[in-house]
Amino acid sequence: MRGSDFAELKAFAAVVERASFARAAEHLGLSPSALSQTIRQLEGRLGARLLNRTTRSVAPTATGAQLYARMAPLLRDMADAVAEASAAAGQMGGTLRINTLGMAATQVIAPRLGRFHQEHPDVALDIVVDDGLSDIVAGRFDAGIRVGGRLDKDMIAVRLTPDVKMIAVASPDYLAQRGTPQAPADLHGHACINWRLQVDGRTYRWEFEKKGKRVEVAVEGPLVTNHSDTGVAAAVQGLGIAYAFDRQRVDEHIDQGRLVQVLADWSVAKPGLFLYYSNRRHPSPALRAFIDCMVDRDLTDPKTGSPPPSRAKATARAATRG
């Protein structure tokens, strides 16, 4: 394969993965016009149209999708090989692509960005916030961060946070007007803020547990959303009762009196956040360094020089789902 052939294929993959000529051009360090010319050359050489382009979107044709599906694993293997060769030579660099839930980006990644960059200045992070449970393999991401119970079985997972309890919350004004539910069944008489699962479009059935009794409730209300911040904001504004996973943000509202927890004795524990990657590929040196940073493996106590108390040991364990 000629060098120009590889450059064309790499450019094509970048456009498919980012669904945008502008974003792909920025990633490749090219102008949009130069990238368009490269794609036209590839299509001309193959004699087939690979991308459908409009003023607002770009997507692969059937031929383009087939080509991308075949070449994407090869490109990943090549990137891994280059990364391993660089690591063997004492170098670490390249781009690390992470697909993450919004709350994980806020709670886990953001506080550690400065330290990771200081320790690995040649590694560029491409952080994509995505609450839609995208396929990290198809999207050519190095890793993803999700709630533990939502991981595919062919993934290797590293725990980042302990399990958390789901909580139902509402504003004081709403509860003053509508009353406080005493049992999950009471929610049928309340306005509830629904959560839509992007993976299949269903609305989430609220789960509760008390003394070994577990129930699920299909609720109704004035709002359905797939964005946790929107649901919490609606509850703060008195639209109804929300069921929340992002405890850090919700606890702030509770502490400041904007929200009140209800059905506390029915709260159910859910798996915490996990970083995961495909078991079909070896983690690159950059990914291993990123994992170490996210679980604080490389943190030391400035006074004693020792690792922090058992948090790292408790959260850094790798395991497959189930």
C-alpha cells in the first residue's frame, strides 16, 4: 500500500468517526478543503461513493460503512503497535479517545486532568461526553466510562467509584402542594420526571427495595429526558419527583434546601462507575497510565510518601461484568 493510500483511508475513518468534515480536519491537522479533496481522491480511486454529504451532516454510504467496518480493527491494531513500540523506546504519546457519561466527566476525569497532563504531556486526550451508551469499539474509542451494570460481557472493566444508592427527590414546594409519597405505589398519584434509556428508547422503570422486597414502578409526568442534569433541574423547579443517580450534584441541592429526598427507606443500590475497554485488544501504555490516574494509583501522601488509604486498592480491581 502506498503512503497516500493509507493517508486517504485514515482520513476517511476520521470523517466517519466524527460525522463531520470540520472536526475530522481539525483532528488530522488539515484544512476542510484539503480533507474533502483527499476523500474525493479515495472515492475516485475506488470508483464508489463512500460518504453522503449534506450541509448539516455526513454519513457513510452502504459501501462506505462496509469499508469502515473492515478497516477500523486494522487501524486500531496499527495504532496499538505504534504505541507499544513507542513505550518500549521509553516514549508515550498519541491521542487517547475516551467516551464517558457526563457525571463521570465531571466527578472523575475533570479533577485529574491537570495531573495527567503534567505526568504525560505528550498524550492528547479526546474526551467525548455521551450519555447514549455508544459502542466504543465501533466508534474507535480506547475506553469508555459507564455505570457497571450497563457493560457488555466482552469488556474488561476497572471500578472507579463505589456502588451508589438511587434517590427520589422533589422540591419542598412540590411536596407542600402534592404531599409526600410513603411507598413506591404512591408515585402513581404524583408527577414524575422520566428517564429515557437511549440504548433502546424505553423509559426507565424506577427500582426500589426494602427488607428484601424489590419492586419496579412505571411512572408518568410532565417530562421525559435522557439527560440527568435536565431531570434534576426540573425537580428543583417543582415539576415533579426525579429519580437520581448523580449523587454529588443532587446532594448539593439537598444541602441547600432546594430538594428533599423521599422514599429514603426504599433506596436501591446500583453499581458505581467503571472504566472499560474491549477484551480483544491490549491496553496501550497511554490507556494504562490514564487508568492509573483515574483510580489514583499513582497518588502518594505528600507527608509520608505512601499511597492513600485502601481506596486505590479497593477501586482499581479489574473484572469482567457478572
